[in-house]
Amino acid sequence: MSRSTPLDSGRTAAARNDFQTLTKYVRVRSAPQARFVEFDFAIGDPSLFVELVLPQDAFARFCADNQVVAMSQEQIRAVDAELEKWRYGEETLMAHNHDRNAH
């Protein structure tokens, strides 16, 4: 039987503390009473996020454990604008079709 050893990431206590002080952001994308909460989670930079899904109770614990803050409307607009740019590009046929359909 092999003996396991804990993984050592080599991070110093100062690096761990720096990580702990970074702001954690959430943006809920699901309806308020949905069985599962669909949300974006970011650490330090709201534009770099992962999409997650948790049951309501687990989401509440996740938010408390991570001391999250909700993304501001300004941050949400910036994230959405960046996603639009990646989705439709700036000088692509889809970008022009999207612009035309918006009017």
C-alpha cells in the first residue's frame, strides 16, 4: 500500500494571506426562487470568472465562506461588453448582423 503525502504548493504564508485578501465576486444569473443558483464567481478581477451551479443552501454557504460581494452594475456592464466583443467580434459579419437587429 502506497503512502500518500500532502501536496505542498510551495506557497508561503504571505502568499496565502494575499490570496485571502482578494475580493471574491458573484453574479447570480438564475431566477431568485430557482432550485439551483447559476452564478459567475471571480477572484480579484470580475472579468475573469467561472460559471458555477449550486443548490440554494450550498450557494448561501459558499457566499458566506468566501465573503463574496455582488458585482456592481458597472462591473456587469463591462463583463457583458467584453463577452459581446468575443461573441460577435468587432469587424465580423455576425457583429454587423447583431448591430442591425438591435435597431
